[in-house]
Amino acid sequence: MSTFADWTADDARRYIAVPGPSDDKYSRGVLGVVTGSAEYPGAAVLGVDAALHTGVGMLRYLGPQRASDFVLQRRPETVTAPGRVKHRADFTAIMQCEHCGAEEKNNTGYHDHLYHTRVIPAMHCTACGLNRDG
């Protein structure tokens, strides 16, 4: 006997906030997303597309220019300039050293411009000791 129950549209409706006449993009939340890379821009496109389907008021994508270009082709309403966000998506990533190829898990990351422009480039590989600049 199964303990699972069907999830219907009526069930989902109880958890979805429908925007009202006085709502705007800021009252509905600004989500910051950093995902994908220059090598894998599809991850950025899929992540942004999925996030925008949640009903968030505004989505701010921060990532490499190549990925931003693909994101804007698919979802032109996305803001790609740095700025404030109301919600930030934390993440776990597999970091690969550009010098020796060693991989290590990083589960302390968070999606914002500072982390991707200052923290990641300064990280040192535990295998060879080098950072992005050598």
C-alpha cells in the first residue's frame, strides 16, 4: 500500500501567492542568482528560467559575460547589473584548480557579486597552493 498522495492544482494553489493590485517587483522579492559559467552557460539559462517561473518580482543574474548574454537572449527581463537583492541563493560547488586540475567541494559559497569577484579568485588550491592568479 502506497503512502503517497496525488498533488493537485488545488493543493498547489494554497501555497502560491498571487500578486495583487498594490504589488510591485520589489514587494514580490528580488532574487539574486549566480550559476553557470563561460564554459557552461546553459546552467545559467536554465537556473534563471526556473527562478523566474516562481513568481519572484525581479531577478538579478551575476555571472560571466558569456553566460549573461545567453540569459538575456532567453529572458530579457533579467537584470544583469550588480545591485541589492532581497534573497540570495546559497550553493555548494565543486571547485577545479586551473593549474593542477584538482577538485574540491566548497559548501560555504553564496551567490553575490563580491563572492564571485573577490572570494573565489583569492581561494588557494589545497593540492598545489596556487590561486587563480598563480
